[in-house]
Amino acid sequence: YSLPPVGRTMALRRPPTRIELKADDVEEYDKIMKERRLVAEQEAMREQSQQQKSGSDFLGSATSSSSYVMLSQKKPSAAERIGYRRPR
């Protein structure tokens, strides 16, 4: 190990951050994700039934209703996929 040249500083290395995940945390996460999926499914079903009532099916009769639900939902961001909520 040698000293850095004069005028330059060397960055200190620290050990990686350790995050502990407990069984309670996993259960809580699963519960929250299940609730979110249920709400999303209910909203999709509500939208689908509203469009069927109005008679405006822009995808035509060739596509199934399940593919319509998949196409109508936006792609979740990385933060949403891992369950991160930004502080407000």
C-alpha cells in the first residue's frame, strides 16, 4: 500500500450495506401486493364492463377479453414492480 500523490485524495471503501429481511416483512409485502393486484383487477373489470355497455370495443371481436385487459394496463415502473413508494 502506497500513499496517494500530493494533492490527490483516495476514496475510502466501506463495507456494503446490509439489509435484513424478516418473515414479517415478507408477509406484509405479500399482503400489500395481493391487495394491489385485487384493486387493479377490479378496475380492469369495471372498465371492461363499461366499454361493453357502451358498445365501443376498438379491438374488434377477434381479440379475447383477457388480452384487452393486458393491453389496457400501462407498464409498471421499476419502483412500482418492487413495491417502492416515494415519500411525499
